[in-house]
Amino acid sequence: MYFYLPENKDGLDDLVKAMASTSGFMDNHVPRSKVLVSEFRIPKFKIAYGLNSNDLGLRSVDLFHKACVEINEGAEAAATTFTIACGCAMPMKPPKRIDFVADHPFVHQVVALAREACASGLVKNI
């Protein structure tokens, strides 16, 4: 699952327009390697959507579709890495960490392994 948080609190509309009109948006905005995160906060939300073939004007087949995305309190995880080395080397800077605090409207996507969005949604009321 990917989360896209606009920099500006009122930037959701501009973000959605950019996502829809920019070829390769996901490839350009999803890191290719791990990103260390210090603080990660997303509000709890549940979004459900459903339709049936009658809604689409298809009367020759009965088709029903229902999708739901729910984010609530999840697992807690922690990790640490250390190295003991001898010799002479330049001191390494600790890796840069980012904070991801979704305190304003954002976009979420459920993504397949091939980096194709299966479902997208907006969380507006925070």
C-alpha cells in the first residue's frame, strides 16, 4: 500500500491532478530502496465501495463488486543494526530518516507486485 501526502495541507486537488496527468508518476514518486522512517502516523479509516451490473446498465449478467480498505491500529515493529569493525575509515553519517505524519488529506493506493494500482482512494476528513 502506498500513501501520497501533499506538502501543503490544501494540496490534495493538485496532487490528484498531477497523478492523473503525469505519465510515470508512481515510478517517479515511490522510492526504489528502503526509506528509514522515524515517525509514521496515519489516521484510522475505512472506505468501502460496491456496485452491481445493473448500475452499469448491464442486464444480461449478474455481477457484483465490493471493495474495502481499512486502516486501524496495527502491529508495532522495531529494528536495529550495528557493526563492529577495526581499521581506519571515514566516519559514516547515520542514514537520513523521514517523518510521515498524515495530518491532512492524502491519497492511498493498493498496489500489485508489478507496481500497478489496484485501488485508489482519498482520505479527506481528518
